[in-house]
Amino acid sequence: MNQPTDSKTTASAVAGTSSSTADGIRTLDSQELLGKQGVLYIRHQGETYRLQTTRFGKLILTK
């Protein structure tokens, strides 16, 4: 049977942990989300973006 998955469940499976703020907005740990490589590709409205950490611990999102 195909059961719909909600985005919170999916995010938990990918990132390992997930929590929500009082207003229901999900919070994910960047280190778990980006993994050991420190890189994540995000598809948004047909475009692919790259989220990565710098050697100084900052985040960069590029198209």
C-alpha cells in the first residue's frame, strides 16, 4: 500500500533528527543535513541549488 508521507517524517528520515518550533516550523541540524561532505543539493521550482559549508563554518547557497 502507498501511504502518503508528511514532510516532517521525510526530513527526520533524511536528517536523523527534527524538531518543530511553537509555530510548527521545522528545525534541522545543518551538520546532520549536510552530512560528512558538507554539501546538499536542493531542487526548487525546477532549479538545483547547492548548500555547502565553508572552512570557516558558514553556509553558502549557490545556483
